Amino acid sequence: WPPWLKRGARLAEEGKVLYVASSVPPKRAGQAMAAKKKEKTEEAKGSNQPTVQAPPLSSLPPSLRRPALQAIFYAKLWGLVCFFLFVVLPISSSVGMLYGVISLLRTKLLGKDPGRYIDELNLSKSDVSPLQQLLVLNRSPMVLAFVLPISRFYQMYGHMRTAHIQAMESAPSLHAQRVEHVQRQFKQWKDEGGDRRIVTARPGWQRVSNKQSAYKQGCFKMQVDRMIDILDIDTQARFVHVEPMVTMGQLVPVLMKAGWTLPVVPELEELTVGGMVAGTGVESSSHHSGLFQEFCIELEIALASGQVVTCSRKERADLFEGFFWSYGTLGMLMSAKLRIITCQPYVRLVYHPFSTEKSFVDFFRAEATKGLKFAERDGDDVNLDEGNDSNGGHCHRFVEGLIYSKEKGVVMLGDFADKPGSDGAVYEHAKWYKPYFYRHAQDNMERAAQQGAPLVEYLPIRDYYYRHSRSVFWEMENIVPLGDSAIFRWCFGWMLPPSVGFLKLTTPAQLQKFYDSKHVIQDMLVPVGTIEKSLEVFRSEFDMYPLWVCPMCVRPGRGLVHATGDKVEMFVDLGAYGVPGAVRRAEDYDVVGRLRKVEEYVTSAHGFEMLYADSFMTRAEFGKMFDRKLYDELRQRLGADKAFPDIYDKIVEPRRLQQLRERLGEEACK
């Protein structure tokens, strides 16, 4: 936070502290957590600094504790409202309007800049209303004046509200009662005839995705939003037991304070454990630890019958394997046990620049495939500290690539570090005034190329985990074109990024339709041996940069996603986020046709499409990409086919299905 805003920001920070603290199981945090607290207390005593004691609200009787918590919450909320209403909004709206006036004057005097000219051409071909066209053409001042501050207020209110709910209702010992509440809802569904499909009651706009969840209309909506507790942290057995609505932003800080973390930490803090288990998650440590599902130890699932069962690789192994990627269409997740690993305060990150695609691909593939032996040897408990060569065969903990053009790219290799070394500087990316990470990586790529050697930096571990969050990879470039300018970052960088849910909630339908036709958000998982061909297809159909390149190992099995053979295989996630080159040139662009061509190629390469994004496959094509055999068997055997939507109906939304019908005909889309 900027120094001049710390006073107002303290309200949200207090909420976050309460949010984290109330999530820690009181008696099962483990010896490491206790040692950490003792060490901090001794340090505070040694420096003669007073230790801050939390208000003893927990010792109050319930009749007094709840009113006290309510009073604290509303006092904080009132302070937050005043801060935004009388400080933030007047400043941001004034600056936004001033920027808008300067932009109009510049256009009148110097003519339209290429970006505005192309936007006007694209909008002229759409059915967007004149008012909405005006908003798009002047989105920078509008976003600065109103969207960012209101969105930031919404985010901070969300933190405070979640903290309040945690303080009022957090009780890991009540998990069984919450499960019983879900079972009563299954009974209610049956009593009502059982003819409606069961979905969660979470509104579609809250999904961390560009989808609207229109499939939920007319369904029986199951309330699971109070399943928000970290139930247990066992540092001896090295697992954490959590309920499905626990977010990454809630779980990871608690673990890191105790010196632990997850083997794979997905990028966005709003992502929930339930979403990662029933969907998936990938990050730069996935080349040895796999997708999020690979370090799940045990799942607790409520079936269509209302029965709650546990499953693992040894107990009900078919349900355990089939549940991943099923998107809640086999049952409702009640809790999950996840493997945890020790971590260190810093990540030593080495930037390797490349000036040809071939050299980039060869180096990236060589580094990624080093993780295969650990994935094959250790299963869900990868240990890089054992048998990891210190010479050229060393498997780095983190491997990530960014491609900026056909000629330029950078591969970043990272490892945990106890403290910064003398071979590189410390880079605190979480500071509000720092540039977007992909821009910073590009600058480091150029510097490393000029000096003729890789460049080394040390990032605090939390800064590394959420390096792409502020820019949402590089999507902020399209939402707030001036967002990475130095003046904007220093003055308003603390408001980034805007809430994805808030943007979905406030975007008119016609404007959303326009964006959908000019915009691509896709992650395609393809075998590492096909990178060259896959990049060629992405250039042909998308023609956009940067591209995210992240390796992951995929195991053999019978689930919806698995390796084709009987051994662990290395895949790579190619992420394309932004505006295709044809749209930037104001050319006609058939987003449905282009995405279908990419999907067809990925299927032929035995790859997979990330299901959070828009899909334009028919039901038959979906069945070719994903192995539905075990999934369909489980749905029929467990009665899920009569209780939950089919995965295809959840992934391919009604508006996308209608587009397919118009293009391919009714018969092809059955």
C-alpha cells in the first residue's frame, strides 16, 4: 500500500488478519507453527517492542461475543465506506475526467491514435449501442474514474465480510454438522421430486472465469457457502484438511506462516479448493508435482443418494480418480486432504533469454522433462531434495516460459532460497508501484541478452506465487491500457487488479457479446513433443503474444484426463489471453471457427482443453478429447446421471451451444 493510503487500507488489512487467524485450527496447527510463534515472540521481547494482543473476544460468552463482532464489523465497514466515498472516489474521478479531456484534446489536435482507430472500426461492425461504444473508446478514463475504485471497494468489502463470517461461524469442530446440512438438502431435493439437476448456489458472476453459468437456471441450488474452514494442519503426516470453499488466498498464507506450502499453488487468490479439485490447477512446479489433483490424498464426497463417502487411491479408487475434472457432476465435495511441503522465504529466479524459437523450445523441453523421474518415483509426495543432481541434471522447482514473438522468449528457472544471495538483487514484486511481471520479465530478458548471461533475482515467495495476479497475466493491458505507466502505478496501482466477478456483473450483455467475438482466453494442454507444431497452430489461428508456456506431468489412468500410454508423460500448457492479431488490425475474425480449429488440432495431438474457458466442441467432439468411459460408468452406478448436470452441459454454455447449432445444424449438436 502507498504510505498515504495505509491509514484507510488498514481496515482491509485488519480484516485479512482476522480472516487468516480465524482459519487456523486452534489445536492442530502443528509443531512448526508453534515454534514459529515462539520465535517471533522472543524476537519481539529481545527488541523491547510490545507484542500486539488480539482482543479477547473468544473468551466472551456467545451472547456478548456475537454483538461485539457485529459492532466491529459495521464500524470497519463505515470507515471503509467513508474512505472510498470522501477520499478515493473524488481523487480517481477527477483524475479520470482530466485524463479523458486530455485524450479528446490530443485526438482533436493530433488525430486518432492507431488503437482508437482500430477500436472504432471493430465497433462499427457490431450491434453495440452508441453509448456502449463511447464507453469502450474511452475505457481508460472510465475505468480509472469509476470501475477501479468501486471494484476495489467491492474486493475489500468481500475480504471484510469473509473475515466477519469466519469470526462468527468458523468452527472446524462443526464440520460434521455442515455435512448433515448438505445431506438434508439432498433429502429436500428428493422430496420435491428429484427432477431438477443439482448445482451449487454460488452465483455465476462469482466464478473466476468469463463464463456466466447460465446452466444453473431452473436447477436445485445447494447451499455450501459456509464450508469455509481449514479443518486440520498436520505437519507430522504432512497434510492439510480443508473444506471446499476455502480459497487459495486463505489457505496459502496460513501454511506459509508455518513454513509450509502446497506443491502447486494456482495463481489467483480467489480460486477455491473445491474448484481446483473438481476442476484443475497448474503452475510452474507442475513438471514434477503434476496438476492439482496429483497431491490430493483423500476426498470426502456427498453422492446423489445423500450418502457421504471418503475415497483415496486405496479406497474407492475409481471414484477418487473419476472425480477430478468432473466439475461437480459426480457428487458434492465436502472436504479434501492435500499434501503439504516445506518452503523457504525466497525464490531464486534465473532468466534465460532466447532469440530463436528452436533454442527456446529445446531448452524449455530439456528443463521440463527433468521432472519426470521425480513424478514417477514419488507419486503424490515429490521430494526434490533427494536424488536431485547439482550439475546439469538438476531439476528446478519452478519452470516457466514466456514467448513475446516468434524470435524472442524467456525461460525462468526457480528454486527455494533461505535468503538472498550475492549473485542477484531482491525484487519485491508485490509493491503497488512495480511494473506488470510479464513486462519486468521482458526487461530482464533484454538485459540478460545484452550481458550474454542469465540474470538472477530473488523474489519473496508470496510475490513469486502471485506474480501474474495484478496484471491477470496481461489482460489488464486490454482493460486498463494505461495501467502499466509509471504515473498510474505510483498513484493508482494499489487498486489493481479489478475484480473479475465485478467486471462480469457490470458488463452489459451486448458489450459482453462484442468482447467475446474479439477476444480469446484459452489454455491448451499438449504433449511436450508437439510444442513446435502447437506454436505454429497458435500463430496461425490466434496470432497473439505473449504466450504462457508451463510444463506439467500427466499420469496414466482412467479419468477424464490421463496420459495415453502406461507411463507418466510431460505436457505443456500453452496459454493465450488477449486480442488476436487480426482484431488488432481491424480485420474480420471468426472466433468460433478459429477456436474450433485449435480444438480439433489439440484432440489430434492427444491433448486437452482447460474447461474454465469457452469451448466450441460438439458433444461427440468433447467425447473424443476427454475419456468418458469411467466417468459415464460412475454417473450411472452412483445415480449422478439423474441428479447432476452432465459435464458437457456445464462446460458448453447455452449461448455457445446456440452458436454451434447455427453453424453446424441441430443434428450435429445433439
